[in-house]
Amino acid sequence: MSQHVSNDRVTPLVLQKMKGNTKIVSLTAYTSSMASLVDPHVELIIVGDSVGMVAYGQASTLGVSLETMINHGAAVVRGANRACVIIDMPFGSYQESPQQAFRNASRVLSRTGAQGVKLEGGAEMLATTQFLVERGIPVMAHIGLTPQHVNRLGGFKAQARTAESTAQLRDVAVAFAQHGAFALLVEAISEPAAARITAAVNIPVIGIGASPACDGQVLVTEDILGLFSDYSPRFVKRYAELSPLISTACAQFAMEVRQGSFPTSAHCFTMLEQPME
């Protein structure tokens, strides 16, 4: 059950105050209906560009457009009454310059009503983060395994698994906090690296495939519900297996339609008056 005691919207500032006090619970959502289901149980909803893979069957997040993120982000905000909603900036919408990032991030916030945006990248994104924050746009930085850099990384591979790479990622994390990011998302990095980063920064660190020491955890909602059967990342824990239930329901519907047992008179409308002879 949710531990919320207030009907006020969770803001980035509220999340910052939770560091070291209360674990932050986060899930993804891409639709209004899913947002309304997860909203009572989480502090943070991330509208991820993973929508490209989850909803559109794409091989990576690289093909997701800004307009797609705006449409899904607006739907999620309409369905979430309390959680802080953060929207991913898609590939190519912010890397060119801080000015480009501001133009597009301001469009995202003004058209969706979300509370902030998430940017992927390392030190090259520090100036952009500061530029956005100084102009009123809350930024969550996404480091470690950054799916938008999948081609450069050579695939979806865990990061920060050596002492050197851990130290480098820690320095980047500290720099993001210094440049105004309100939170960090660390994905698919070694557990010791995630623990070190969490201890080193004064902003919340949300882990996905990271460490229980992080200030919070996020997973893709469709993953925890068992809506995918072909592939499940190592860091995912399934809390339900809905795929077989959905398949069974669809099969039952198809059988009844073909047999003529659905619909029955109980599912049909009657006339308000007797038909004329």
C-alpha cells in the first residue's frame, strides 16, 4: 500500500528532501490508464523513451521523437494526481547545444505539465544541465548504461565494473550535483559503484540494476507485471505474470465469438418502444 499521507503533488524538491530519510519508489508509465494505477504507490513516475521498445516494438530508444514523448507525457500527467512526473528527452533533442535543449525541454514541460526532464550522458551534458536549471527546468541526470549511447557502448552492457571506471563515474555524478541536477538515475552499474555514488552526492540517486544502497529504485512497469516473455534483464524482478492471463482471456473471447455464445442478450440494447409491424 502507498505510504502517502498528503494529496499534494510530489515535486523535485520533495524528492530531494527524501534523501537519507525515505526510500523513493519509482515506476514508468506511458499511458494515462497505467499512470493512474501506479500513481498511488510511487513518488516518481518516469515517462521513459523506453516507450519506443515497450509500446512501439523498436529495437532501441533511438527512434523515439520529441512529439511522441510529449504525447505520452501529457497522457501520464493526466492520469497521475500525486507522483512527480519526469519525462525523458529523446535522442537528438538536446545534445546539439544548451539552447536546443532549452527550446525542446520548455516545449515538453509547457505542453505536458510534467515536473522535469531527464537527460542521458556524462560530462558533456554538464553545461546543458546547468543551462536548463538556471532557466527553471528541473533536470534528472541519467548516467551509467545510457541506452541512447548503445551504439557507442557496443550494446546494453553493465558499466563501472573496474576501479578506474567507478572513480570516473563518481566524479561525473558529483559534477552533475554541482551543476544543479535535482537527482541522478544510475543504470546497470556495479553495486559498489552505485553505493559509492549514492554516498558521494547530496541529491537522490535512483537505481535500476544498481544497488540497494541507492536512495530509490525504478523499474519498467511492464517488466514487473510480466508483460514480456522473450527477454527479461537480470535486474528485473517480476511481481506478476500477466501475459498468460491476457492470452487466456483473448482466447476465451475468440472462442465465444466463433461459437456464437458472445454476445448474449445481456450485452445488447433493447428498443425504447415496440417496433412497428
